[in-house]
Amino acid sequence: MADKERVHATISGRVQGVSFRDATRQEAEKLGLAGWVRNTGDGNVEAVFEGDPDTVNQMVEWCKSGPSSADVEDVSTEKEAPSGDLSGFEVR
């Protein structure tokens, strides 16, 4: 799967209660990415994006601003081995 990339992202700031997860799902589906997004117990949002490397990068860049109601302070990412077992994009 050399043509696929998987990134695990943690987005911090005012990102819960501002429709960040739903907006992330909509953007990921628009870009054709697989993966998931969820709130964490510490007030952050966590997501996994898998797909074409350029498209994954585009999604990570989108997360740096998110929906207009969000106030993103930081996006940390970690590359992972693509699993290939993700289909579609879900809010967890």
C-alpha cells in the first residue's frame, strides 16, 4: 500500500461543542478519505485519516483551522502504517 498514507491526528483548542467532528466527517468524505474522528476525555479531538498522501495532508491542513466555530490551538500528527481495513469515515 505504498500509494496510501495513514495519519493519526490530535487537535487541541476549543474543538468540542463546536461541531468539529461532524465538519471533519463532511470534509473527509468530500476528499474521499477513510477513517474516524472522536472527542477525547481531555477536551481534544482525535482522528485517523487514511488515503492518498496528498489528500491526507490536505485534510491535516484543514484541521488546523477546522469549522469557523472552532478555535484550534495545535494539531499534532503521527504517521502510522496504512491498515487498508477502513471504509468510509465515521464519527465515534
